[in-house]
Amino acid sequence: MFMELVNVLTGKPFMTKFGVLNGYAQFVINDDGQAAMVPFPDRRVDGVVYLDVDDESLAKLDAFQGNFFVKEEVSIEGEGGEWLEASAYCLKLSRKSLLTAAEWHEDVYHEKYLKKVLKSCRK
């Protein structure tokens, strides 16, 4: 999830660490360019881990994700080889029919969709 979006949803900045989640991939699931992460052998997702997220902020992030996703406990390989335990929002198996064949790309989402999402969250 983009830092700008996390800040708008929670009203708080969080420290982050870069990491890689092995064995997962992201695909587009709707016309708004939304990503869905799913287990996928021999693939990886690059991203950030948000540190020290409080319960109130987690509840806001959970509400934003809605009923399409479930939090899974995952191990993220951080820079320098350290391992970070984290929760990741993954598409529920019952919703896998929403997956498209289109791989999700951060730069495309940022360019085409993020401003619209941020605007709707600020209302």
C-alpha cells in the first residue's frame, strides 16, 4: 500500500523498511487498477513494511481493504538479509474469480489511479 494512502487513511506517518515477499505475485482485479496479492510460486513482490502500526490505524486499514482481502502472516526478506514478520493483505480464495491475467505494476497505478483514490479517501 502506498505511503501516501496509508497517511491519508490513518492520519499518521509510519517508519518503513524495504522488503521482498517471495512466493507471491500481484495482479489487477478491477477497472480501478487495484492490486490483489496471491501466492504464486517462483515470484516475488517488492514493497515496504510499515513499522509499529497501532491498533487504531490497523482497524482503519482493515476497513479500507474491505471483505475482498484477508491478512496473512508472512516473512519478508529485508535489506541486508534480515527477516521481518508482517501481515499482508491477500485476496481471499473465495474471490479468486476477480483476478485478471494482468500483472499489477506500481508505477502504472501511481500514474493512473492513486490521485483518484486519495481524493475519494479525503472526502
